[in-house]
Amino acid sequence: MSDKAPANVDAYIAAAPQAAQAKLAELRDFIRATLPHAEERIWYRVPFYWVDGRELTGLSVAKAHVTFGFPLGALSAEDRAALKAKGYKTGKQTLQIGFEQALPKAEIKRALRPA
């Protein structure tokens, strides 16, 4: 990825390593389908999605995974346990999705529900 901020999410995905592009596009499409009225923009050099004027979620790419970010407390303890059992890694406000892993759509959808 370049040191220069991408102009938009299409440019972000295009600049990502080829191995990451399909997973980024899939996650983006899922976020947009789940939050059809969200505003999509680049913030801090990565894609973010805003609902009702506040940041709700973002995504970024790493060497072997895509990171999905969510608001603090948006992912329940049950969803965290289920994700861990399925081989996903979670952080305080993040979920790592390996390029070869399926999107955990049910858990992501619940994390995206506006507070």
C-alpha cells in the first residue's frame, strides 16, 4: 500500500495486495448491504462507514488478513466466543478475517446494528 491516502474505497481496494482484494470487496459489499444509508469515506487512510454523523465501522488490510473494526461493546461475549471457536481473532474493537476465511456474516451484522 502507498504512503499516500487513497482517494476513495475503490482506490484503497485496488492498491491492496492482490490476495486481499477479493476479501476487502466482499466485506465492503456486506457492510453496504447491511447499512445501505451509511456514508462511505476514507479516514485515517482506510475505509470507514458513518451512520447518522458518527463513525460506526471501518476496515483495513494487513499481511494475511482483513481487519473489521466496530464500536466498543458492539460484539457480544457470545459472538466473541463463537468467532474464537471458528478460528477468528478478535481484539477490543476488531475482528481479523483471514483471506481464506469466510465472512462471519451473522456476527458482523449484529456488530453493525446502530447503538
